[in-house]
Amino acid sequence: MSLGPIMRLTTDANLNIELAPFTREECSAFVDGFSKESVTQYLEFHASQTLELEQKWYDGIVEDKNCYVWGIWVVENGHRKLIGNTAINDITTHHTIQASTGSVITDVSYWGKGIASVTHKARTWYAFRKYGFTRLKSAVLQPNVASRKALEKSGYTVVYTERCEQFKDGKLVHKDCLECLNPDDWAWRQWWGDDRPTRKSVEARAKTLEALAWAEKNVELL
């Protein structure tokens, strides 16, 4: 695993955030959150996690050479608190550099504070401007409206929908599969070639350019 380099940023509510490495022992910060159904309800797994299971996950990604992982830290009054993690996974380099992305904030007291949105913007900026990715992918269950909106602020757009992906609260729910394309001219031309970009993709490109411009001004890469 490549633990991503430290990035510092601030939310609109003036919360200081660090995307930074974390240790095997610090995985304990995730255990309490993953014991709550409110945290796991939109994830692929629903079982509670123990420290041993979290550390097994950590050991697994340490051996994975095709991902970047960051801890999401809140810095308040000189103290750092690990509240979740974000990742670029399944990196492929066949013809173009593509990957899947994901985030989880396990400390529910920090939900609704704009942390996910700025985390996505910083991660997207790093992927496109520092690494040269062409495309990022993600997926959310349709009831998880907040997560989809956070992704859309960085220019992710729905490409297709997997129907009946999960059973929740007495009914089957669908999963939206999204993509975010590198908006810079070289990558944009490479991706579309002789094809005409869709209107939806053109609109998403503008949002991604806005997200990257925000990151250029607000993300400090150490």
C-alpha cells in the first residue's frame, strides 16, 4: 500500500482537516463506528468490526501496490483525531490510468460538516494533477443521497445504475455507478478521442475544474 502524502485543508465551516497516514494501532479509531448500523448501512458489509479485523484489513492493504490510502484527521486545539479514511483503489495502467475511489467517516459526530466534499476535492486534485489519472470511479446506493452529492461536487456523474443491488428497510435498492474524468485538455482528448462528449459529461467537467481550482488554493501538500 502507498499511504498518501499529507494534505492539509479547511472546510467551509473552518474545520482543519489532514489527509495523512495512520498506523496499524490507530485502526482502533474505526472500530466503534463500524459497530453502528448507521455507519455500515450503505457499505458492502454490515458486520461489526473488531480491532483484530481492522488490523487484518490494514495488513492486507499494506501488501496492495495498487492503492493510495489516507486517514481523515480533524485537527482541533492542537489535537488530531482520526475520524475515517479515504482511498484510491484498484489502480490500473492499461492505456490510461484509472481507479476506484471510496471514503467513510466512522465518527458520526462529524457528519454533515462538509468534510466528505473537501476530502473528495483534495483526493481528485491529487489523482489528476499530481498522478495523471484519466478517470476515477465510485458507486453509491441510491438512498445514500448525501454521499452522492458530495461526489457530484467534484464532478462525479452517474454513468449507469445497477438495479436491485441491496435489500434495505424492506425493499430492494439500486446502486448508482459514477465516474469523474480528468478535465485537463490532454486527458479529455485522450478519453473521448473521436467521440463527442455527452452534455452530462461536459457539465461534470466544469464542476471538476471548479473543484481542482478550489484545491489549488486550499490544499497544502506537504
